[in-house]
Amino acid sequence: MDEGSVSPKAVAVEGQGLWKEFSTKKWVGAKRQVTRSYALKGVDLAVQRREILGILGPNGSGKSTLIRLMATLLIPDQGWLKVFGLDVIRDRQRVRRLINRVSVEASFFKKLTARENLAYAAGLYGVSNAKAQVEATRILASLGLQRDKLEVPLETLSRGQQQKIAIARALLTSPTLMLLDEPTTGLDPTSRRDVQEFVLNVRREHDSTMVLCTHDMAEAERLCDRIAIIHEGRIIAVGTPADLIASYASGGGLEDAFFHITGLDQERLRAEAEGDG
Amino acid sequence: MSPAGRELHALWSVVRRNFHLVRRYLGWELVFLFYNVINTLTIALIAFALPPADRDRTIIYLTIGALLWNFLSILFQEVASSVSWERWEGTIEYSFMAPIHRLTYLAGVCMYAVLYGVLRTIVILVAVALFFHIHLARADWLGAAMILAGSSLPFIGLGLIGAVLPLLSTERGAQATQVIQGVILLVSGIYYPISVLPGWIRWMSHLSPATYTLEAARRAILNGEGPLHLLPLTIKLFLSGLILVPLGLAVFQLAEHWAMRNGTLKRSG
């Protein structure tokens, strides 16, 4: 099998018993204080091929940790995780060829232009600069970004424009698994709508599976085939948006189901989500 | 594209990215270059405080020290600061999740550092030559070039070890690399013979590749010793590179594994 192709029978993402603990150390006087916290506590999950799985959870619930594990940027303390049947630790290089990620921060060399940033990113994946520029222009046009925005330093672009370029960067490498970590957080409604439309188009036109972390219930309901609700490091409910609403918020919406499942205070969570934006 | 072709393509992408960054920070680069030129001239001017008979030789002695230190510190600094720079920009996770060997990424950083270091050193050399009108008729440039090439490897190895520190400590790692650089500057006889160092510190001179580089470069330029005479020192430098580069790479990979376990690749740690 070519290292960039995947077994047609393989589950896109499969993980079991995933635990991840982080510790922070600081000196208090002459004493070193270590604070430990669990980001994940025995997470099991499966994402089917061509599926969009939404991961919903409040801040600090473990969403980004889970995405980072899939992105081969973290090593779990316990448990295992496979992407298209490949272990994220043992087969790291092959997994990396299949994935790309859009994170909440647009993470670019801010002084470089979009073209220069995209040339660098595409080059790391063996995509020629000429092909990358043509493809990036096409992707960005479909996201509603003008061509001249590619020629100016990233730091002069708005957050929404930067995020669109981040999406183009991820798509340039034709990933089989897209990891979207709050890609629309902080975007204005038009940009958010553009990105959401684009995600749906990508799914329609490509053999792509997506894992989408979001705070936005409407976005999750619109884009996701299934939603996993994560809270305090545990996945506490999984189902289609309709199933979750039917089971936990009959007559209500996904937001009601989410609050029912997590037992969280609605006002506090809204304030947190607005704070993120 | 073949796997080897992909790796080469990725390597060139890293080199090109760094030159793009130089262009964007051109103002700063020119300021640093200006400072390096002035610094080298200032150091060489110390020779004018000596009797005229010793002057020319001392100017060249000091200039070689300043130029080599300039080249080697660019090499060390660019490699060592590659991680902290990417962490500062917030791009490190993207660079490190790319499907390339870590050696490819680091080789790209090193290749850029060598090219950029040579370029800057040439500019400073021209400025010094114009300022002092020094005569280098006796110099064996082939020998000097051989030494420069031989010394690049061990310094890349040291740079790789230095680059590990920001992976281990998000806050203090970059500062710690400055400490390493400072110690090399002190013990390697950049501006004075190592014999003037106190006995308790002199043993460190023998561990520094810069000591051998300087000794060989001075022999090539001041005494006109050719490649044949300098071969033992070149081999010594090359061998130290053969130890330090794989060691640096192994240490880097261990540190990356540690960072992936502890979640310190991310900017905020």
C-alpha cells in the first residue's frame, strides 16, 4: 500500500482508553510546586470514514488534547489511537501524511505573505510551489478571499482572512483526515458562513473525514453527522444531532441537550464562548 | 514525487522560508550586520595600541577571531533558536506535524545557517580589508576554507544540542543557549591564546571545537600553512562533527519525545 493511501476498510479514527495528564511546575519561595490535571480520562472514540464528527465541550474539557493526539503532537499516557488503522505513535510518519489541522490560532509567520507561508507549508508535504499557489488561489477564491490578500504580510490581515488562509494551507496537502479545532471561533457571521459552506463542499467533493471541535451548537448541528460531547476529560454522550436532541431535550435544541448532558450552567458557558471569540 | 525527492523539497522549503524571513526583517538584519562590522573593527583596533612591529600580525590575529566567532555564532544561534523562533510565531506544531524526518527539517535550518553565515562573514571581511588595508599575501585560503568547512559540522551538532533547551523549557530554554555560547566564547581563545586562561578553566578549551578551528585558521592565514599541514586538525574537527551531529540529533529527538509527552510543543506550554 502506498504510504499516502489508506485501507478502504479501515475506520478513520479509532481510540480506546485514552488518558492524558499535564503538570505545571512553579517555584513558590524555595519550594517547587507541581500541579497535575487530567485532560483526558479514559476516552474511547471511533470516527467512520467520510464522517464529520463534532466534538462539543466547554473550555478545558479535553477537546484540543484529543485533536493533538490525533495530530501526532502528543503522546497519550495510556490507551491507543489509530488513524486509518495506523498507530499514531508507531506509524507517526504515515499518519502525518494523511492528516492536516486547522487550529483556533491561525499560526503563521506573521511577517511573511500568505504566498510565502503557503509555499513553506506545501513544501513540507512535497507539494510544488507552483501547484500550491494555483490551488491556494482557487481555494481562497471559493472562501471569498481576494487574490491581492495573498501578497501582503499575514499580520496585516484580519483574523477571519488569516483563518481562511489556514484552511487553504490544510487543504493544499489533500488530507484524508482534517482536524478542525474551533476553525470559526472569533470570525464574523459572513466569514463563519463561508467557512462552514466550504467544509460542506470539501466533504461533498473529496474523500475526506473531519473531526470538528467547536463551541458553536448551530455549527455543530449544521455540519456534523454525529456529535461527541466531552466534559472533564470524558466523552459522556455520542449520537447524531437529532438523536441527542430527541434523547435529552425533547422539544428543545442541541444547546438544551448539551446543557442537560453536561449539567452545566448555560449563562456561564455562553460567557466563556463569547470570551473566546 | 519519490520519498527522497519529497525530503529534499521539504529541506529547500525550510531554507527558502528562512531567507524570506531575512528579507522581511531586513532592517534588523542590516542593523546586526552594521554592529558586527563595527564590533570587528573595534576589536582589531586594539592592535594599534601595540608597538608597530606587532601591529599587522595582531590585527589579523584579532580579525580572524572576530570573523570566525561571527560565523560560528551565527551557525550556533540560527540552529539553536530555530525552535524558540517557531514557538514564538506559533508555527512549531505545524512544522513538527509535517510528514518529514526531523533530520530534514534540521538540515534545512543548518543549511540556511551556513549560507547566511558565510554571506555575512564575507561582508565583514570586505569591510575589514577596506578599513585596515591588511596584506594577506601569505595566507593559504584553501587551508582556511577547509577549516571553515570542517568546523561547520561540530558547530551544527552543538547548535542541535542548544536547540533542545527551548523544547525542554518554554520560558528559559532560549536564554540557556546564550549561556552555552558565552562559555564557548570564553574558553576557545577567540581573542587571546588559551594559555592565558586560568588552569581551572583551561581544560574546557580542549573540548571546544572553536579552539581547534581558530588555531587552524590562524595557522592558515598568518603562517600560510596549506591543507596538508592542517589535515590533522581538520580531521579532528570533522570527527568531532561526526560525534556531535548524531549526538545532537539523538538528543533533539529525545527532547521532542519528552515535549510530546508533556505537551510543551505548544506555545503556551
